[in-house]
Amino acid sequence: MVKQLTSGERQFAAVILVVLAVLGIAMAAAGRADPLGVHGLIVLLYSGALLYVVLSSFYEREPDLSLRTRYYDDPIKVGIALTMAWAVFGMFIGVWVAAQLAWPNLAFDAAWSSFGRLRPAHTTGVIFGFGGNALIATSFHVVQRTSRARLAGQISPWFVLFGFNLFCILAVTGYFMGLTQSKEYAEPEWYADLWLVVVWVVYFILYIRTLARRREPHIYVANWYYLAFILVVAMLHIVNNIAVPVSLGHAKSYTVWAGVQDAMVQWWYGHNAVAFFLTAGFLAMLYYYLPIRAGRPIFSYRLSILSFWGITFFYMWAGSHHLHYTALPHWVQNLGMTFSIMLLVPSWASAGNALLTLNGAWHKVRDDATLRFIMVAVIFYGLSTFEGSFMAIRPVNSLSHYTDWTVGHVHAGALGWVAMITFGSLYTLVPTLWKRERMYSAMLVEVHFWLALAGTLIYVFAMWNSGIIQGLMWRTYTQEDTLAYSFLDSLVAMYPYYIARAFGGLLFLLGAIVASYNIWMTVRYSPEALTDRAPAGPDQGPLPENVTAPAE
Amino acid sequence: MDVDHDTLVSVSKSWGLFYLIAFSIGVLIYTFWPSNRKRFDKAKKNILRDEDDKPWK
């Protein structure tokens, strides 16, 4: 990766890393025994390791600048590796916390491994580590291919990728030390948040500048979704994380928002994180990799535009449905509820558009596990957006809120939609990127598909059951108007479902490990197949009728 | 000027609605504007056509 840089660029990279290392030293000096000091050390080690990589190839021959007329794929390749590493880490922690709920002794009596610390490590690992790296990597791919332009920068893609991963590392290591802002999905402290702002601004500029290089007058719709993701996440992140640190030498900070405003800002952030981190960017993957893999253009381009604006503008107002029956004014709750229901229209428009794209290509879905990943993702997308609208209705929410139903809903979205569309996209992208005919093993893609689907179904059904039972037990009264069940009674009733949920998660984790192996082997094995083009068979995925296959 | 809670509520309950309606009409016009049709059609087909996997310049 350093060999592609000119000597001037290598110097610039080294300067950035030295500055970062100095920042790390300053944090360590100011923080001392505070967690800030530990994080300073981590920043120092991280930049030191990258500096070592840069310096060890510093005096190598300069690259052939004619190569710069090609696409810039190296950051994407590293991004895919990081995606899979975080997937395995985040899902492993997920299985562990799930198992802790059934068998609490699995916390091993240590502070760092208690449920409260592992749980954000799981959510950050899968949402930001796995999801975020997948978004960055695929966005770099999609923006180049749809604009037919090379990324507008040599160092900035690396800065975005490694900078974002530094943020994830600071986040997760912070949780293990007990560091949190106590804001769900926005737990990292002020200095990590400031760093993410820098990274994100560079990401935005890089993306816009690459789009500016395009030849087509029209920007393909997938890029709209990626841009919405980048822009809105920046906005959400900044507003929700405005905080005052105790001192510059202290990791702890206090938010400027107070009381119910804090709750509203947090859930405006939280729900739009679902919308713009976990939906918009992944819809971008859908609108690019689905047509590519199926070899057919999207069913209706106009519908994709209408659903884009519907999703961006409706989601903005839906967050207050997280605060039903709270001190939040009633009309704001109503507003959130109404917009959540309206959201069903653009969401199902996207899902319908994707399924209608596949209509007429069902034989490909049958034969090709990669396309099946994408199709199942679309079905879960439709399912969980319907469920989300339904659960946002106040009386429904009175049953579902604070129960495992919410957890089930989130995982129908996260496993069924987000992870499945990511795997479908990666299986399409990896062979293209490394110039392979196909994945190393089609059989393993098939194995992964069934592990992932079985894992998701077991997980979601367990949580639906457990959530509704929980909700009903909490609201059952005796004839004397006292609660029929204690909280502990409901906990005992959850026991079998917690075991089932951990098992479902385990299957999903195994699938991710299989995928990592398959991707690794695809990269490692040089293609003997490039010269010898076998006819399309069920084990190599379908070849589109009128275009070159993505695997070529 | 002191903006109190009631002012904000009435503004969001009236103008909030109108701006969203106006915005939706704008999006509909853009989407169905006849001369945009060719452009959209090209965009949706062009991503499938990448002969040499190279940037244009």
C-alpha cells in the first residue's frame, strides 16, 4: 500500500502519523493514570505501527504514475479485511453476552467482562466495526465504478479507513475500562468523538471530489444513499456529542443537553443512526450490487428516487417513537409515531423495487447463494421496516418497549438485512476486486448462507416469543389489582429463549468465520481459471445475459 | 425576541406540514419531468456496462 505512493506522499503520510503520535504522547502525559492516558498510549502504538509500515517502504522505488489512470482499489481490499475481522470480533462478543444472560457466571467475576461493558463492545464492534468498514470499503468501490473515476486522493482514503478504525479501537477499549457517555450507540468519550469528526469531514470531501470527476451528467442513485449516510451521520454525531470534558486531562465529559432535551437529542441521533448508518448506506449497496449480481438494471429508477427522498425526510422525524410514555410532550410522540408509519411507504417501495428487479431471474436466485443473500436481505428489510412502523404505534409500544421484542426487531434488521446485504455485496465484490473468476468455494458460500439464515430465524423467533411473553407477564394483574408476576418470574420464563438466542447467534458467528476463510482463500489462491473459462454451472453463480459477470 | 415553547409548537405544526408538502411536490416534479426520463434510463443501464474496468480519463 505504501509502494503506490510517491515519495512526497510518503513524506506527507509520515508527517500525519508523527503528528498523531505526538497527540498520543500528549494524551498519555495529560491523562496519566486516567483512561485518557491509556488511550494516549494506544494512539501512540497505533500511529507507531502505521509509521513503521510507511518507513519500511519509504525508500522503495517510486510507483509508475501511469497506474494512476486505474481505479484505486488497495484501500478497498484492506477495508474488506478489516470488515471481516470486526465481524468475527463483534459477533463473538455478541455470542458471549448472549450466553451471559443465560449463564451469568460467564462474566468470570471481572469488571471488564461484565455485561454492561461487553454489550457496547458488541454493538460498536458489529455496527461501527463491521458495518462501518463495509460501508467505507463498498462506498469507495461504488463511487469509482458508477462515476468511472478514480478516488480523488492518494492518502485520504487511507486516512479515512485507518482513522475510522482508530475510533472503533478507542471506543471498544474504552468500554473495557468502564468508559462511556451512557448514550446508546454514542458511548465513546469526547476526544474519540472529536477525532471521528476530523475523519468524517475528510471522508465527505473525498467522496464529493470523486463524484466531481465523473463523466455522466447524472449521479447514480447508490451514491445519493452513500452521501446521505456520510452527511447525516456527521450531523447526528456532532449534535448528539456536544459535551464539556471535566478537564483536558480527563476522559470524562458531560453533555450540554439536559433532561428531556437530552433524551430527545439522543433518540433523534439513535433512530437516525439506524436510518442513515444501518439503512441508507446498505440501500446503496443494494442499488449497486443487486443489479450487478443479477445482471439486470433496477426495476424502476424513478421509484428509487422517490423512496430516497421519502426515507431521508421521514426518518428525520421518527426518533421520538423511542420515548413513548415519557416526559416528552405528547405531540412530539405523536409526530414520531406518524412519521414512523409513513416510513413504511418508501421502505416498502425500496424492498418492492428490489424484488421486482429479481422478478424473471428467480432461477438465478435458486442457483446462486450470493444473490440469495441479497434477496433474503430484501425480505428482512421489508419485514423489519413493517415491524418497526408497527412497534412505533403507542399502544403496541406499551407492550413491546423494554422487552426482548425490541432486541428481536433490531436483530431482524441487523442480521437479516444489514449483515446479509453486506455478505451478498462482499461475495460479489471480492472476486471482482482480486480479479478472480469466482469465490474460492461456492459450497462454502452456500454453507454460510444456510448458517446465517438459520441463525437469524432462531434468534428472531426466540426474541419474539420471549419479548411478548415478557411484555404480557409485566402487565398481567390479579383480581386484587396487584401484579401477577414478579420481575424474577419473567426472568425465569426467559431462560430457554436466552439459550436459543445464544445458539442462533453462534450459528451466525460460524457463518462469518466461514466467510472470512472463503474470502482469505479467494485472495490467496491465484486463479488458474482466468485462462480456462468454464461454462456457467450452479457452483459458480449465474452469468448475466447481456453483460460481463461481476466475477470476471 | 423570546421564542417560547408555544411558538415553536405552532410553527412546527403549521409550516412544518407545508414545507414537507411543498418538498414532496418538488420531488415528484423532478422524478416525473419528461426530459429527465432519458437521463434516468441511461443511469440505470450504464452501471451494468463496464467494458474495461477503467476510469474514463
